[in-house]
Amino acid sequence: MENFKMVAKTLFGFEEVLAKELLQLGAQKIEQGTRMVSFIGDKGFMYKANLALRTALKILKPIKTFKAYNDKSLYDGIQKIDWSEYLTEYKTFVVETTLHSEHFNHSQFVALKTKDAIVDQFRDATGKRPNIDKDFPDLRIHIHIDRDMVTVSLDTSGESLHKRGYKTATNIAPINEVLAAGMLLLSGWDGNSHFLDPMCGSGTILAEAAMIACNIPANINRKEFAFEKWQDWDSELFDKVLESLLKKTREFHYTITGYDKAPSAVAKAKDNIRNANLDEYISIRQANFFDTEKMTEGPLHIVFNPPYGERLDIEMERFYREIGDTMKQKYPNTNAWFITANLEALKFVGLKPSRKIKLFNGKLEARFVKYEMYAGSKRAKFQTDTNY
């Protein structure tokens, strides 16, 4: 099977994490860019990347690059591709665009010109033409124009890969699955300790934590990928790839726990965890984090997404002070990470973060922060560590 170049799109801040995932999966010639990582692999690896990558939003397969300065050179460049390799006149397609160009600044126009070039090629050859279908196309074509360089790619994934397929119920401020997985990997979560999400909402962080701990492919619950409608779709190869990934799952010997004070959130989280077939690993109960304490012996890994006040009405200063007090007084021997888009609120936690990573939650600039809680004071820990 021949190798070809692919591009995995991701969220800002996860490029290095995604590159590491690709390396572990066996990709070749991995190169990081902004919100993307390119790599080389074959068709089987394309299936594997879509199934297994936790921090990828989409996998694109570039098929042609050319220069274009106006609508005519764009049309001509698209026409030079032999579209019968990917489509027939009876199939449907859709064109999506990303533009960073002074020559082209209207995405609808670029999509229309691309469509015209493809349709005209079929009409000239067969007298018939493929149709556009925005909802369930047989082929998704992605046009990326950077200044005068046009890259034409096939979208191998279809819907964004953050749509894992297990989440039917969401709460008021759900977190994107790719963001959740990326945060967990950035935090160093590997399944070798107990885990807690004390404000678990609809359970996304819990589900992603369990899949990482057990090495379960991220998109095992997805109904379909775009490549399943391609002319060269190989269902036998796909089944083989899936089987090889499932052989690499591992046992998990600790606990994963979620709290939320809203009964509706707890019910939704339990539904989603059940949908993901992860309920044997995860327990969820109704509780206010501020009334809880550490229940497990040994190290505990905490990752959570507290409300920011963007969508939820809370008294910010008091709320973040309580987060700090609860972690400090009731959760010794814990690494606690959380994300917030309320940068002002971090001042009220009353603890010094040992790490701060810039991320985005949707369009909101956020910080992913780490607090290390020691059993006893930090100085006492240091003295015992160095007392040989």
C-alpha cells in the first residue's frame, strides 16, 4: 500500500501532544504547524489515525497544490485534477474552505468556483453531473488558500472528530472532547493513579480519562467516518486496523470518580458514560466539591472545568477562593489541574500554580493551571525528600 501525506487539525496548544500521539501510533515524517500536524502514512494508517487520535479534529488528505491569483486560475487548477478518481456523476459532494489570502476573501465564492470546475469536468465527459449535498455527501472536499497557494484535500473524517458518538446529553457549558483529551494528556494523566473530576458536568473529562487509562481508541463509538463512502473504501482493512487497536487496550487498577452538585448533570453524565460503555471504570455521584475530601490512599490526579461566569451565574471571587481552600485543606498528595477563561479569578485561588498553559475553550482564551498539593507543607516534604 502506498504512503501519502496527511494533515491532522487540532486546537491551539495541542500541536506537540498530537505529534506525540502520531509518533506512538507509528506515523512517519511528522511536522508540527499551527493548529495542525502533518505526517505520512498509508490507507490503513489513515483509518487508524481517525479511530485512535485523541487530539485531532480532522484528518485531511491533500491531493493537489497549485498557485491561483484569481477565479480563472482557481477554476483551471481544480479542473486539472482527475475527479473521476474520487467521484462519479451519480455521487454527491460538498466543498469547505479556509482562506488566508488577499486574492480570495469570500469562502462561498471559492466553494462555488470549485464546484463549477468539478461539475463541468463531469458534464463534458459524461453529459451528467454530481450534485451537492451539504448534510450527507459522498465526498467532502477541503480547499485551503494561503496567500496564492491552493491546497485541495479530501476530508477523511467527516464530522469533527470531537464528536465521539457517546455524548447524547450535555449540560449548560459542555467541554469539547478533544479539549478534554488534550488537557488530560498535557496534565500527564496515564491511568497510574486514582482520578477525580469534582465538577464533572456531562462527564466528558471522565470518559476521556477512562479511555486514556485503558488505551481504548478515542473514536470507537463513532457511527461513521467520511472515508467509508470513498470509492477505495476497504472494510476488511478497517476491521483489521480496529482489531489491532482493540488488542492494545489495557487493564486499569484505580478509580475514576466524578462529582457534580446538580442532579441533572449527574443523570446526564451517567447516561453518557453508559453510552461510551465505560460505566465499569467510572463512578459518579451528586456532591458539592467544597463539602468533599480526599477518599483514596496514595496520589490523586484531578482535572476539571469549573464554571467561568461566561454562561453560569456564580459569585466568582468566593467560588475560586473555595476551590483553593478545598484543595489545600482536604486534598493532600494531589496534582490538581483546571481550565478557566476567567484569568482574573485565578488570583482568588490563593495558591501559586506550578504550571500555566495557554489554551482556548471555544473562542475564549483560557489558562490550564496546575496546583500541587503536598501532604503537610511543601517545606516539610522537601525536608523529608532530602533527608537521606
